[in-house]
Amino acid sequence: MNIYERIKEICDEQNITISYLESQIGISNGSVSKWKSQTPKADNLYSVSKYLNRTIEYFLTGEDGSFVRGKSLTKDEEQILAYYNELGEEDKIIIKAKMIKFLREQRKRDAETNEEAMM
């Protein structure tokens, strides 16, 4: 699969056309089609990757390359992170607080379950 095919696939998943993508990122109509046989300019590929929320590495190699602490991100983790990044700072603070509360409660329940199992 080449760069163009990967871009087309993601556009299809997001229900947008290649020409719509081109207009949104400010490149000329037909530019992406040329990438079937030509390597795009780095700044254009960067714009595409940001707009489609994928890494440049994905378009070049087909491998995502999203890592956190040396671990690849799953599609679900990428989607959660993308949603989180769309939030305002105040909402991020609320989400962090709720997540910490949830995790503490979950750990407490797990510890209680383990204690009961040991008896």
C-alpha cells in the first residue's frame, strides 16, 4: 500500500473526499493523487497527518509508531487520546480528576476481592 492508498483509506473511514482534505489543508486539488507515484513534500504530508490524526510514519510505512513509555498505543487508546486533546484545559482537569478517582476505587475493590479470595 502506498501513501496515497493509506490517505484514501483514512479519508474513507472518516467519510471525507480527497479533494475536501486538500481544500481543508490548503494544497492544490489533485496534489494527493500525485502521491501515488511521487513522494509528497514533508510539510504537505505533515498537514495531512495532523488533519487525519495519524502519524507521518503511518503514511510512509503503514506502521503507526504511536508510543507511550515504549509501548505502542492501541486504536482505542489513540482514539481516547485524540478526544482528550480536543478538550479545553478546564475539561482536561475534570477528566484527570475523575480518572484518578475511578482508578483508586477500582484498586480498592481489587484489593478487597483479593483479600476475600485469600480467606
